[in-house]
Amino acid sequence: MRYRSSADIIAKILDAALSGETKTKIMMSAHLNYIQSTRYIPYILSERLLEKRSESIYATTEKGRAFLQKYEKVRIEKYPM
């Protein structure tokens, strides 16, 4: 796997949690190890890009969806197909 920037990792986490997921499923979808998840998920929660809907379910917020749209726009401009 190639090197991923913080923005790449955050986008993967937010994408994985669009419809609400457990932390384990987010980690698997975003290809995160335990150390990465303990670093990124609390940060994303503090920035209100992700919310905890119940004891075990995390979901992307509207602010997180806006981040994903901007991220995709920049990614497409930087790496056109």
C-alpha cells in the first residue's frame, strides 16, 4: 500500500462511517491498525466530522460530508483520470 496522507486516512474513515458503523468495521474499511485508530478517531470526533450515535456506532456528520466533497474535488484536480 502506498503512503497515505492524514487527509487520505480521514477521508477513508469518514467514507466508511457514512451510514453509521462500528469502530471495528471502520478500521477494516479504512485499513487502519489499532494505533492509527486511536490517533485519528478521537481527533475526527473532536473536530465534529464524526459523531458517536450510540455506545458502538459512529457516523459521519454534515461537516464530515462537506469535508469529503472538498477532499474529492481536490483529489480529482490533483490526479485527473
